[in-house]
Amino acid sequence: MTHVSNVLGVENDVAAIGRRAHEMGAYFVVDGAQSVPHMRGRAEIGCDLMAFSAHKLGGPMGIGVLWGRSEVLDAMPPFLTGGEMIDSVTETDRVGPVPQKFEAGTQDAAGSYAFDADLTYLESIGMEKIEARERILARYLADRLASLDFVDVIGPSEGSRHVGAVAFNVRGIHPTTSHRSST
């Protein structure tokens, strides 16, 4: 389930959906790519796994995070095997601890270092401050766009419901059309 829509910029009620998924005996996986950069992690989400990419936080491309509850990660088999992920090998199995059991092959050491530096920088500002500022900007943008009679805001009209993005159409102009002045 997507935590925040990358189209509408609106937070979904993942906590309620996660409770229902757990009632049905399902694992609940959350895509945090759009939420993690814009809002502090929420322990009350109650997901089993959450994934997000570094570049959405201003870090390097090609690296990200898969967070998971320990019991879920312990029970999951690795997708690929090899390299230093393996502690021991038998005729029928290979064994490695979390998180190494999910890290086959050569690790992206430069990407990991750059991502850590990025997170350190963001934490020095304070994710709460970043979230508060972005909420003010998103609210202002949505409210101003909604006041224009030639613009349709897509999704909730209340600016306070947007997280990091506001989708809109300008009436009479196709979104892929480039309009240049003839003068």
C-alpha cells in the first residue's frame, strides 16, 4: 500500500488498512517512497515491511531501505545468494543473519556512505521542521491554486490534506502541450 500518493500528494490511512490486512492474516507492506522524505516515520502505521528509496530524500540513486519487523525478516528467504551474506552452507540450505542474508554480492559502499551523509544532514535540520515547512507550502499552494477559476486541483481541495505535492490541471491546456509566446 502506498503511504502517500505520488499523484495526488495525499496520505492514505495505512494504519486502518494495515489493521484489516492483519485481521485477514496478511502481511502488510507499505511503500514509503513519497512519505518518508516528507514526514517523520510513524510507529503507529503497524506495517510488517516498509520500503523507500534514497534519492527521494536527496541521496544517491540506486539504493534504498527495506525496513521490516524482525520476525518477518527472520522468516523471509533471501531473493539472491552469494558473497558475504552466508555464514554456513549445508547440502540443502545456506544460512545468514539479518540483514546480511538479504545483501548478496558487493555492496554499494559509496551509495551507503552518501545516503548516511544525506540522512545526517536532514537530521541536523530536523525532519519535524522539514515536515512542518512542507505542510505550510503544500497548504499554501493548494489553497492558492483552488482560488484560481481556470485551475482544477486534483484530489482534496483542502490544502492541509496534501503532503509534498499537489496535482492540478489548467483548464483548456493539455498537460503535455508546450505553449510558447509567438512574440
